[in-house]
Amino acid sequence: MQTLLGAAMLVCGATLALAQGVPGLHFIENWDLDGDGKVTLAEAQERRGDVFTTFDADEDGALSAEEYVFFDEARANDMGAGPGNRTLQRAEAGMALSFNDTDGDGRVSREEFLANTAGWIARIDTNQDGVVTTGDFSPRG
């Protein structure tokens, strides 16, 4: 369970950034692999692969409905009860089973999860410059 909670910090963090007054900072800190303040598609792809591996408890290459329950709980714990931000809400929605189960079979394969990375980043990249920064989490986001 500790591994799941640790992975939640990678998933879609926002609470700490809101507490620090910089919406999206926690997200950037967890997804920006090279520390340049920008999350690229390649970085998001790599991190989503890590997240998938963490929650695929039976290692069968798919997140089942049961595994997704743990994934949802970990994301909810990380998100906390802070004020809403539309970009953060879009980021969260892009991790949901309904977004990632593109073939509608009730499971999310690793291929589905990774293939949806570009669409997920596009949802968060409010200024459409191809990268996600804290600026994408501004109140206008």
C-alpha cells in the first residue's frame, strides 16, 4: 500500500502546489524528469509508464477494474480537498478509466494507457505550446 501512495505523488499532484500558492507546481515537480520546468510528451510518456507499472499489481499488462480502484484512491489522496482548478481537473480526468479504456472492455492495457498520453498532455497544455508548465495551471486554465 505504501508503494501505491508513493505512486500517487506521481499521478496528478496538486495539493502541495496550491498550498504553496503556485497551482500546478507539484505536478511539474513530479512529471518534469529533467528539471527544466516543462513537462514534455516524452517525459509524460515515461512517467505514465512508471505509474502503470506501479498499479498493475498482477503484472498482466492491464489495469483491471479492481486495480483501477486503488489507482483512483491514490489519486484522490494526492489531490486532497483543495480548491478546484480547471487544468487540474482536466489532468485528473485524463487519468480516469473512462478516458483510458479506449476499446471499452473495462480494462486499460499498457498500450491504451501510453497511447492516451498525447491526448492527456493536450488537455493540460492550455496555451497549446506543446509542453506543460505552471503557466498552464493559472486561473484562466
